[in-house]
Amino acid sequence: MAALSDSKPTPMMAQYLALREEAGDALLFYRMGDFFELFFEDAKRAAQILDIALTTRGEHNGAPIPMCGVPVHSAESYLARLIKAGCRVAIAEQVETPDEAKARAKREGTPSSKVLVGRAIVRLVTAGTLTEEALLEPRRANVLVALAELRGVIGIAAVDVSTGAMVLEECAAEALGAALARLSPSEVVVPEDWHAESFGAAEEAIYRPRTTFASDAGAERLKALHGVATLDAFGAFSRAMLAAAGGLVSYLDHVGRGRLPLLLPPVLRETASAMAMDAATRGSLEILESAQGGRAGSLIGAVDRCVTGAGSRLLAEDLSAPLLDMAAIEARLGLVQFWRDRPIERAQLRDILRSVPDLGRALGRVVAGRGSPRDLGQLRDGLSEAARLNHWLSGAPDAPALLIEATARLTGHGALTDLLSRALVPSPPTERSGGGFIADGYDAALDELRATSGDARRAIAAMEARYRDETGIASLKIRHNGVLGYFIEVGARHADRLMAPDSGFTHRQTMKDAVRFNSLRLHEEAARIAEAGGHALAAEEAHFEELVAAVIAAREGIAATAAALARLDVGAGNAERAAEGDWCRPEISEDTGLAITAGRHPVVEAALAKAGERFVANDCQLSQANRLWLIGGPNMGGKSTFLRQNALIVILAQSGCFVPASAARIGLVDRLFSRVGAADNLARGRSTFMVEMVETAAILAQATDRSFVILDEVGRGTSTYDGLALAWAVAEAVHSHIQCRCLFATHYHELARLAETCEALSLHHVRAREWQGDLVLLHELADGPADRSYGLAVARLAGVPAPVVARAKAVLEKLEATRAATGGIAAGLGDLPLFANLAAEPAAPSPEQQLAEALSATDLDALTPREALDLLYEWKRALPRREA
């Protein structure tokens, strides 16, 4: 590497600094030989993240230049760590050969000694645009989202670049948080004038020029991408959707430096096609990720029995967006039932699917220009297995509609699989630079070049034997390396024989214990090998491009086959889980009931099973006449588990899965809300109580009569009186105003008084007993109010010192005596009118309040002096007269 100095920037330094400026906020991987080098602040940051040595090289402005580097052959593992740490990386590669650089210098009149090989940023590696297998999680989608706002409506364009699946949708500004929580994007792209305080979204969004989010340009780009004159066949996309799509495609073009990844035709997603769940609900129910992070302990971790990464990704998508269409739900349930009833065929299907490569991601790499011969081999093998499955499944008796539909998409690739089978060796390599992936017999000219190269190598072996006989040096060897090519090597003590002027050998290099030579005959044979090998590599590269072109031409059909295989895997995996846990097929209805018999929490049940313990199942029977359950009982008694398990059963049912219960009838739920547990959000300056109130406010504002709400301990975190008052009012609002299905767990025994005035509210509790001074938690739900909270018994179980528990018992006895004397803190609440009545008859504002409102609504700057004086007289007359 040329020295970096501050006197006058070297050509390399000038080139690097220009590329560094172009890279913006991304780290710059500057290719030099077999390494990607990083300099200055990039080097400091990367060295810390990657835990690699930070060195210096040369000087800039009188200071040493920090530097670190990573080998090109292992760059993917380093990129993965940088991306995980939140970095973006610009890859600067050589874009011309040394010979091309010299030719350019000659044209420009520059001395060849000063010419520098041209480099350019060929790609930006970002979290949302990854396609490499080593950088992606096999069982998790990698979603990139672009947002655009038009007249108060938010357009959303989402794509998984690794598979090309693209979805367009729109939502109201207040629903954006829930939409992003469902999509769980790795990266979000927004216009540079995006108002995060108005629309939310994106604390770490990528800001792009506003002009790239034009709806007309977005429509034109999509039409050009898919070779159509109109997008009508794909769906009726709104202007906001097309604007988001334009921004998305422009960003992909920017990071790919002009080369777009695989983008399948966009799919329109209707706003009301899936159950709505906000981020708080998804987090508290731990649908795709547990509170500790990762799949372990989450719903999908307990449910997923898929044998392919594509199947797991599709299951995650199903659980993230439970359906509202009964026909679509029944279609998924029918597929699960089909495989549930056929355990032998299910096992055969799963064995076949285990051997099927990830077609969608292999296709994505090939189309993005990052494919390898191995990817082509995976497409060949996967499409062949799909055809075999098609032959096996076609005509299956009693096949459900979804199976028939998936089976039909498994075929249609006969010509392509035949081409790939003839062209490729059985196990193609991951790198194509060394050749060896085109099968013998596919190209006669290539076979001849390989034969020539092979003959030359045999000739070199014969030459080595002949030279040993001629020189009498038994240890003489003909070797090869990347610098000298082929050479003759003898021990240092034999070198004098070959040094003689008439020996026919030419000295090349002297080592410590050996000397290297060349000869005319060896040079000629080496030239033959190099020429034949070079032509063979060029021929294989040409064939690779032809095969890639054939795959790209069939990309939509291959993607459809990949999606069909994933759906089969999800259906069979859900059937496996249902059989394994004795789960039932839920009945889906249009009413607003919820009838679950012997329901269980799938995650808790699995954890207990590992410990050799049994989960206590419970029933939940909600109807229009009994839609709000008030549940009391001790901590650790199972209230929160009961609430969550019913919410998870609803999610599973509407996702098209069987559920952990002996029977379940689910009235379609349009929105699911979970206010179970909360934690401080210090980053946003919110206490636990504030977080709880924000979530509760969202429920009261957004829930409908078709929603399902679970509330746990509303009102904690403030004074007893404040907490009870809030819990009372929220329960009334849910019962009388929203009128939705709700499970409400509480420790406020006083709320039981609501049963006297709320006809659709019933009282329940989790059972517990004290036995010989110990608390026995039965985890069973029973009718009626809780008689006590057992708080002191739970404290004793938790290890609170005995003197503290004894003192608490004395204080409790005193408090209970006072409550008995006064009627308790809820005394008189039964005389209050219901929430609905209060809302219908608001108290009239006082004159002072009316005056304050009038003053607030007055534009003082627009008043003339006369108008201002008249207003003052009017307001004075409105105030009540006060006695002197």
C-alpha cells in the first residue's frame, strides 16, 4: 500500500477520501488485494465492534492514520457483526484490471507508474437489504419498509429483499405504530421532511430525498420492473402506496448502485384484512419474541414445528397478522386437519421438506447478482423435489382447497430443472472463480479445454520424472504458486548442477534450503496449462451467466413454488404440533362469543412439561350477556396466565392454527388489546404508571364491540384511591360504552360492587388455600369474588423476613377493622350513576370556565380597540355579581 502523507495526497489517498465522502454515514470497506481496509474514524469504530487490532499507516495532517482490515474471504462474518451493531457498510471494489488501468493512463497521458486501479462503491450493505445466507436468520424474515404521507394517509411499502415478496398498504397516521409492530422491519426509509412527532415511526429511519417518494414515479418504476402497461392486474393501489413504493425502489437502486434485487409483483394488503394489535399488545403477549429476546419463551417458539426456514418465516407472518376472513381461516384449518388425520403421510412430507433448500432466498441471491453455483444447484434440487411432491400429492383423496392450490404451484419448471441438471455438477461449489461447476458432457469445447489442461499436467509429471533421471537429483520437484507459476525446485546442495550455463535451466529464486529454476520446456507446458485453464474458466463463466438468465426469466414461477412449499410446511408443522399437544380445531363464528373449554397457555404448558409438571386447564365462556369477567385472587395464582392464554388462543385460531384446548368457539376478533404488565420507558420519560395509562387510553379510544381486551391490575402505581377510581371507571367504560369481550384481573375487591349495576359483568377468582400456615395455589378458576388476596402469604413464600410479615399482619388487622367500621373505601360508590350516564350528562361549565374558554378562543391580535373594550364589558356582565 502506498504511503499516506499530508504533504500532497497520493492518488490512493485522493481516491479513498473521495469514496469516503460518497459513503456518507456508512463505514467504508476499501478493497486492497485480499483485504478490506478501513481508515480514520471508520477504523476506530470497526476495531472496537469487531474486536480486531487497530494499527496505523502513514500520516495525515501530521498525525498517524488509524487503520484496520478484514480478509475478503471471511468478510461476511465481520459484516454480520457490524450490521447487528447498527452500522451500514459501503463496499468499494476494484472496477478495472491493472491492464485496463494502464491503458486508461496511456489514453490520458499519465505515467503508468502513477496510475491507480479504479475503485467504486459497488454496494451499500444495510440491515434491510441483506441477501447473503451468512448474514440472515433462516427462520426470520428481513423486512425493509418505506413510508410516505399524502393528505393524512400513510402509504407503506414493505419488501423482504431476500425473497422479493413485496406488499403495499396504507393506514391512518394513528395506526402506523401497530402496522410497523406487525411488520417488524429491520430498516425504515422515509422522506427527508418526515415529521416523526406527528406520524411516529422511525427513531433511526433512513432519510431520503422527498422527490424519490412521488406516486407517479413510483407507478412508472413498478410498471417498468414488471413489464406491464398498467398495475390494475396487481391491485388498486392508492397514491400513498405508490409514493411509498417509489421511495422503496429508489432506495434499493441507491444501495445496489444501479442493480435492483429480486422484486416480485406487489401485493395489495387491505387495511381490514387482519386483526389489529398494537406494539404494546405484541410485546406483552410475546408473540414472536420473548421479553428476554429471542424465540425461546415466545408463542412462535412454542408452536413452530416447521422443518424449513421458509415455513418458519411464513408461520411468523401468519401469527403476526391473524385473519378476519372466515373462509381464509377455514382454508388454513382445513389444511392442518388434512395432515393431522394422516400421521404417516405427514411424516413422509416432512422428511421430503427437510431436504428442500430455501428456494426463495437462493432465488433472491441469484437475481441480485450475488448468486453462486451452489445457489443454482439449490434451485435445481428444490424444484426437482417440488415436482416429485406434485406427483405424489396430485389427486390426493379429500384434499382441501389450500392443498390443491399449493400442489398446482409445485410444477411447471421441467425445462429449467433439466437444463440445470445437465449443466451443473452434483455438488456445485460456493465460489465460481475457480470453475469446476459445469458438468462434463454439457459443452464439448469446454471438455476439450479441460482435457488439454489435464494432458499438460500429466506432461509436467512426466517432465519431473525425466528431469530427475537427467540430473540425477532424486529430490527434484516441479511445484506451483501464485507468484512464480510452475518452477523446478531442488535442495541447496544440488543447485550447482543446474547453475551451469549449458544445463538448460534458468535460475529464478534462492531460498534458505532450496533453489528454484525454470526451463524452456516447463515454460511452454505452463503456458499451455494457463491458456487452456483461462479459456475453460471463461467458458464456465459464460455458462453461469446463461443459467442465471434462465433462472431470472422464471423467477415468478420459482417464487410461487417456494411459497407453496412454505405453506405445505406450515400446514404439516401445525398438524404436528396439534398431534403432539392434543390441540383441537377451533370453530370460527361471526358472533361476539368466546367459548374455550380446558384452555391452556402453550408456552407455560411447554415449560411445565419440561419440568415434569402438569398445567391446570381452565374454561372461558364469554357472550354478549356475560362479556366482562372480573377476576380476583392472589398473586402467582395464575390470573395473568389465564388472561394471556385466552388471547393467544384467539391469535392461533384466527391465524389458522389448532389451539391448546379441548374445544374452542371463537367469535371473530377485529382488534386485540393486552394491558398486562408494564415497565418504565425511561427513554421517553415515562414511568410504569404513565405507560399503563397510555396503553389503557389506547384501548378506550380504539376498541370496538368486536374486540377482545385483557386488562391486568389497572390502577396500580398510584395511590389506592386513585387506582381504585381509575379501575372502576375503566371497567364501566369497557362494559357499558365499548361493550366488548374483556377479561379484567384486579386486586381491588371493591370492584365486585360493579356486578350490582353492570348486568354483563360476572365475578371470578383463582382458587388458593392456606394449609398449616402455607399458601397452596391451585391455579383453578372459580365463580364468585375472591375472599382475600393472600398478599402476606405470598410475601412469606417470596422470603420476606418473618418479623416484617408479622408486623404487616398487625397493620393489616388494624386497617381491616377501620374498613369494617366505615364501610370500606368503596362505600357509596354503588349510588353513583353508571359511566354511560355520566358521559351522557356532563356537568355544565361554571361562568369562570366559560370565560376562560372564550378568552382562549379569541384572537387578540385581530381585535380593534373598540372591539376589545366591548368584549371586556360583555365578559364582566357574564360574571356573577359578588357582594361587597
